[in-house]
Amino acid sequence: MTKVITRAVILTGAILAGSVAVDSAAPTTAPATVNTSSVRKMRQVTVPSGTVLRLRLTRGFGSDSRLEAPVSGTLVSPVVVDGRTVLRQGSVASGYVAEATRPGKVKGRGRVAVRFNRITPAGFDDRYTMQTRSWVAVAPATKKKDAITIGAPAAGGAVVGGIIGGKKGAGIGALAGGGAGTAVVLSTRGKDVHIGPGTTLAIRLVAPLTVSVPE
């Protein structure tokens, strides 16, 4: 009986010794190290309200554009606050057509307004919401051209009226001619206004814009 117990104790000791040997032989995993030098430290800088962003259009628009059609442009010159560049040249701004009015046949001129409401700083993926004043363009007046269009037929009518029946006929001819000219103007729509790609716009912030920049 004593021999059996002794053998059991020896066997158990051998198993424990083997387990310790296996555990001590197992490789240990070194803790992961983080390269803190590659992590960018960022700080927030606020661009004040009233700052003007000079944007070069990459997508044009006009008075015949649909409402809320997308518009976009890139920053022509960097925005600097207290000597620190906050928005680099090439930052992308995007927005939409806020108003588009076709010219009428009787009165009114082509008019279009756009508003930029987002900007992505060059070199970063972050996109920031911004508030800007609408940029508006109106087609040039055509009153002088309209007057010429009306006046030419009126003159022709006066000549024809004079041939028909003296001063009275000339008066009737002038009215008839003028009426014809007016019809031409009223049936012709005025000019639209178009702003093409490559045009530089001055867009003014109406609220502060806070951006994260590297320290």
C-alpha cells in the first residue's frame, strides 16, 4: 500500500514539473508600443464673421439653373488667423443655387443667387458647415436696346404715313410703327445671366467658422 502511494506521489510530481516546464517555455508577448511622434496634435481656431473667402468656381450656374442645384469652388488664397494658416489654398467649398429667376418678356432681368454652406480644408477629410452671405448676379439692363428696337419701326412708320397722307398720316404711321416695335420687344425674353467655371467669387462669412488645425 505504501509503495502504491509513493508511486502516485512521484507520478503527480512529474506531471506538475512537466506543466511548469511547458509554461516557462511558452513565449511571452511584448506589449504593443505606440509611436506618439506620428500622432498629430490638433487645436481649434475660429475664423471670424466677416472674413471673405475668395473662391474659384469649378461648377458654373445661371438664372436658368434649377433651385438647389449644386455649386462648388476652391479657395484661391489661404485664410490666415493670427499668423496661422487655417484654410489652405485649394480648400473645397460647396453650396447650392438659392435663387434663379428668368427674365420676363414685359419686365424683369435674369437674376441668380448662390450660397456656400460647407468647406473641406485642403489635406484633410473633415467637412465643416459654414454660414455665408448669398452671392447675387443680375443681368444687365436692356432698356437702351429696347428703345432702339421700338424706335426703328416707329421711324419707318412715320415715313410710310407721310407718303400716305401728310402730317396726319405720319402720326398714324408713327403709332403703328411704334406698336410693331413694342410687339417685338414683348415677344423677346431678356438676357439670362450665367457665371461660368473659373470665375472668382468673394464670399463673406456671416457667422464664425471653427476649424481644427495642426499645432
